Amino acid sequence: MSSLELGPLHRAAGTVRLPGSKSISNRVLLLAALAQGATDVRGLLDADDTRVMREALGKLGARMRAKQADLFLGNAGTAFRPLTAVLALSGGEYRLSGVPRMHERPIGDLVDALRAMGARIDYLGREGFPPLAIHPGHIAAGQTVKVRGDVSSQYLSALLMALPLAGGGAIEVEGDLISKPYVEITLNLMQRFGVEVARTGWSRFRVPGNSYASPGTVLVEGDASAASYFLAAGSIGGGPVRVEGVGRGSIQGDVRFCEVLEKMGAKVAMGDDWIEASGRAPLRAFDLDLNHIPDAAMTAAVLALFADGPCTLRNIASWRVKETDRIAAMAKELGKLGAGVEAGADFLKVSPRKLKPGVAVDTYDDHRMAMSLSLAAFGGVALRINDPDCVAKTFPEYFTAFAGIAQ
């Protein structure tokens, strides 16, 4: 396994052009494949997660006309969950699989909802988890389907994008819906492709049965989750660090990470297509509900190392079903670095202490573990990042970009 030596780093300043958003890229690829007319997609992310989506759509053919396919989808939840719903409502024989960790990420709530509509889906391994076999079902138009919202918002997004294929219908969300900004991305992009969803709060969504139509050209925003690492670096390393490709007009919820930085005492400025941050450690401690920004919340967990007191991240249970169990993984690695850590089912409390030099942090084949932990190098110590290449999932050039702003 490869590793990367980092730090000690003392200053961060400069400008980074962000890669395209993974969340937007994979939704746009799927909707473009379903839509009538050609779509010119600009700014598309080129990384592992979008590659598996593109390869899957290539196998399924134009307008997804192939009715038989064996699809390998890596560890890309943004590909696996929506394709499960779309293919279950398309009529055909499909097998969907991924890497071992994908087969540990639950999908039972989505499968239950689809089966209730008449879809035929079999588990090929453990009940409630991939891999899956999908068979032709009997789907009536205009159904009302129920789905849990408290495990992953991707189940709801998957059903929303798939329902027009079944002649429309309604979705009722059971329990509290987590990660709402990601559903906002789905609704925004469906509207761009000609399908306007009516909703009652976050509990009921009515999807029309009209076909998707290409908007012609779609520009993919820069990745707001990736922006968080550079903005955090500017907030503890002096700055200013500017990210380009995302700004005040963003449809991504993770731009609200800027609110966390401001609460911690950093200075943040924002334009239409850029965000800039500057500041110096120590930052102010925080106790925050971060359910709305689960990915960027990982950056906040590492920033806690640079706070003037204990920091608590609350309502982050979804971390446990991501690329790894991120609560357990983050607790272990921050502890190795010297922090005091308390982890619960849905929270993480981090007490900053003097960092230990020469620590090798593990990344669990999780891109966000690698990227967020790189910030610890600003703590006056050198560290080693094990398996840095896992960032290829969403940001292959991350460490090059990071070196460009770190001194």
C-alpha cells in the first residue's frame, strides 16, 4: 500500500479550481441518458464514481434501451441507488454489484419501496444489501409509494428520478428525512430536464408522468464538498485560499460549510463562482447539528483539532453507512493523532490536544477520510497518509491541488 508524507505545514494561500461535483455529475449523467434529445454536459467530474456510471450507461445504450446487463458499480452510491430504481421500473434482467464495501451498505429500504410498486428484485447475498438481481415486474402507473428517509436520502432521490418511467406517482417519506440538500439537488436537476416535482414539505412528493427532455447544455458546478478542505486550510493557515467553480448561486448544500467556518471565527467571502477563506488557529469551538452537510462535516471534525475547546458534531448517523463507518474511522484516526475523542451512534466529540508527530493515518479506502485528515499537517507535525490514491473516487488530483496552496 502506498503512503504520502505530509507536513509540517505552516501556511495556506492560493487559488484552486475545483473538479465537478460528484452528486451533480452522476445525476446529470443518468437524467441525460433517460431524456429525449442530446445533452451537452460541461464540467463533468472525471473520477472513479462517474466512470462507473458512464460505463454502466454505455452498457445500457442510448435511452437505456438494453434490457439485459451485468453492471459493476464500484463503491458509488450515487450510481448504485438510482440505477437500482430506474432499472427496476424499466423492465429487464439486470445484475448490479460493487466492491465489498458496497455490499455492506444497506439498500433494503429502497428495495422494499420498489417491491411494493410491483418490482421484482432478489438479493444475491445478504438480505437488505447488494448485490442485486432485477427482473421484469408489473408496475402500475400513478402509485403512491412509501420510503424511509432516516438512513440515506439517496433512496428518495432514486425513487424521484425513476418515477417518471412508471407514469409518475407520489412518494411519502417515513421518519425524518436526512441530508435534505442532496434531495434539493435532485429536484433542481429533474426540473432542468423537464420534470417538475410538487412537494408538501419534506414528507410527500408528487412526480408527474411526463418524459425527461434534454435542456441542451448542462454546466456541472465545482464540488462544494471538495471545496471544504481548501477553505478549512485557509481558515487555519492564514489564507486567503480561494476556490473557483462554486459560489453563492450553488445548488449544493455543502456551501453551508462556510457557516461552520464563520462560527469558528474564520473570515469568509463569496462571489457568484468563488469562495475565499482566511484565518488562524486556534479557532472557536463548536457544538453543531451537521445533518444537512454530512460530507463537509468530516472536514469540521478535523478542524476540531485546531479549536480552543471541545467540539461536538451531532446528528451524523448517516456517516455509519458511507464508504466506511466514518464515525468509527474518524474517532480512531483523530485519537491516533492525540485528540480526545468520544463517539456515539450519531455524534462525535473531539477535544483538541497537542498533536503527536509522525503518525500514520489510515484512510479505509474512503476518499473523504484521506482528504479531510490531510489538514492535520497544519498542526505543526508531519504525518503519513496511507493509501492516498483512494481520493481517485472523486478527486484524483487532490494532493497536487493541496500542495499548490500549502507551504
